[in-house]
Amino acid sequence: MGASRASGRDRPGPRADAASMSPSRLSPSLSWALAVSTCHRGEALAECIGLALRQSRPPVGIVVVDAGDDWEANRDRVAALVRPSGLDLQYQHAATKSLTMQRNQAIALVSADIVFLIDDDSFMYEDCAAEILAVYEGDEAGTIAAVGACGVEESPTARTRDFSLKVTGHARGGLGAAFARSAAGRFVYRHVLMMGYEQTFVPYDSVSFPPLALPAGVSPDDAVPVRSISGFALTVRADIARREPFDPSLRHYAALEDADFCHRIARHGALVLARRARLHHFQISAGRLPRDTVITLQLLNLAFFLKRHSSMLAVKRAQYRRLLLRRLVAELAKDLLSRRFALPQLRGVLRAAALQRTIFTAPADEIVARYPEIQLRIIEQHGA
């Protein structure tokens, strides 16, 4: 494994002079570090880090774990960006090419209070970090485990070039967007097409999701409680991230890794979005698997999470079966609405339904060891 470290003096976030403030107004000043996992995205990575350096509350350090063959060239480019700031830069080659394992490798190198685990194509507005830290610092009891930024459509730099890669996703037309915003549209998307978090995830330790509530003392003007935070906008207390690492068994396909991570860290505290923390997710396309394979791996990852982490497995397995039945209907509807008459998403659910027994019936230690192999076999057989 290669590594490079450009050392500078750690500089914590701005602290108020205690002599000028009454004790009741003192608030702890937390430090933050950027920890990015990347692979063959040098231009976007440079943009991400450049915007982090321009934050009104700058980081105390930057960590990059790069799985690309061009990691040394990217390291040199990033080092040149960071050097004038004097910040600590740790740029390492990935020990294993895997999103979850790269993130864990990066987290282990962070010494700040808060770790920003945003994607390499996540572009923060200048006050994004300050707004996120203000939410953590306003939580005097320390009951917030993670804070997310709010995704916005416009990039803070208004750049239009595509970093030599394709942007994913398709904008809805005017009629489609209007329907999605309507009450009927929200119902269809959430309960028929199953496109909401609560419709696609299963809680580990309770029959249903508990009610959402802000911790005492946190203003609803500053934050909103959520069940999960998308990985592109995720920040977390570093000590909690070290106690609840990303799942290393998701070696070959990490779908739902952020949902699993957030669900486990929610055992340690609340998850919220900082209302005024703005971030643009550029969504660079990576090499994508066929639709049916993606659906299969998503559903099997969820089965694996339940097997590994649930304290009420019999109940969860029954819930998972009901979820599969609902997903059969939802994915069939999506296929037909999109005129995919080969029904790839439906086929993905059917394949997951056949394979999930292997996960639920195997001993826990055995399936943890075998799951990377199961993922790889599915990709090799159905990835073309």
C-alpha cells in the first residue's frame, strides 16, 4: 500500500475568547476533517477538495484513500492544492478497492472531532461546514450522532464541464415533476413504486421505525430529524464512526451501505439535516451493472444486514419476505412504465428471492466470511 503525508500544523476551528463571553454563551468549538474515498475521478476530487479548503471554517486535515491506478498523479495534484493552506494531508492508496473498506481506511486516519464522509463529487458551498458544525455545537448534550448537508441543484462554482464523465440520472419533464410534487404523486412514488426510505429498508431492532424527533435543545429552525443520510452528504462524530465502521463484507457492491451505517450509528444518537448547509452532488457516473443485477444485490445486501445486525431475526425475515412481495409489484410497474418489456427489475427481485435463503439460513460467522464471494459470483454471472 502506498501512502503520502504532507504535514502541516493542525488548526482547530475558530474559538471565541472565553474572557469576552459569559459562561452561558460558551460553546465548544469542534474540529472537522474531510475523508474522501475515490477511484479514477481526479478532476472531481480536485474540485471537491478545493471547495473544502475555501470553507469559512476550514478543516484541520484532509484524508484521501484512492483505489485508482493513477493515484500518485492525483496525490501530487491534491498536494499542490493543499500545500498553501498548511493543512495536514494524508493521501493513501487503497489497501482494498472497495467503497466501504476505503471509507474505513480513511476514518482510521482522522483525528478531528467530526469526519465529513462526502463523495468525491460532492461540492460544498462556502458556509456548508460552518452550518453543519453549528448544529453539532448547539447540541450541548451530545445527542446528535450525525449531521447531513442538504443537496441543492446548482453547483457552488456554477461549473458546467462534465469532468470527462457522464452525469447520471434523468430530469423529469414538467408534467412528471408536477405530478411527483402532488399529494397523489407522493403517494404513488412512496407506496406503489416503493421509492421512499421506509419502503425499501427494514429496521433491525424494532417492528417499525420509531417516531422522528429532534433532540431537546436543538432548534427546528436549524435542523430536521431524518432516518438516514445519503453518503454524498454525510458527516458523523468520528468516535462513533470508529465504533460502527462501514461493513467490509460489501466488498464488490456497496448498495445501501450508507443506510446500514446510518441505521447503526442511530443507536448512538440522532440523525439530522442542517437546514442551511448546502452541497451539490454532481453524480458522476461510474461503470454500472445491469438493472436486474443491481436490484438483486440491493435486496441481498439488505438481507445480509438483517442477518448480521438484527436482534429479532425471525420477525425480520418475515418482514423481508413481505418486502419482496411488494417489490415484485413495484418493480414490475417500473419496468412497464419505462417500457422495459424484458422486465429486468422484476427479474432482479425474483433472483434475490431465490438467493436470500442462503443468507438467512447460514450461520452468521459463515455468511459474513462468504458474502463477498456471493456478491462476486452474482456479478460474474449476471454482470454483462
